[in-house]
Amino acid sequence: MGQKQITLEEIYAAIQNLQREVHVIRENVEETEMTDWAEQELEEARNEPGEKYISLEDLENEIKNDVED
């Protein structure tokens, strides 16, 4: 079976869908009481150094370069 080529437009659409889903999740979390486990996970995530993460722009460039290769 051959691999399907993925376009940047498809990747962009997928990222937009994920952003919408995250927005819905955030709204639900704000309205719901978190469990102790969830509060601990959130606290740990907030304490992670920012250098550990990649910017959206860098991620888009990385994907674009991978697709072009």
C-alpha cells in the first residue's frame, strides 16, 4: 500500500480542529471541579520550564520542512 501525501492545508485544518477542541475542553474544565489527580497534573504542567516547549510557528516550519523532504 502506498502512503497518502498530506498537504499543508490538511495539517493546518487538523491544527485548527485541535485548537477548537482544546477551547471546548478548557471551558468544561473551568465549569467542573477537578479531581486531586487533575489538580496535581495541572500544577506540574504549570511548573514545567517554557524552554521545554516549541512555538506554534516553529512547529509549522518543522512540519513544512518534513513534508517538503
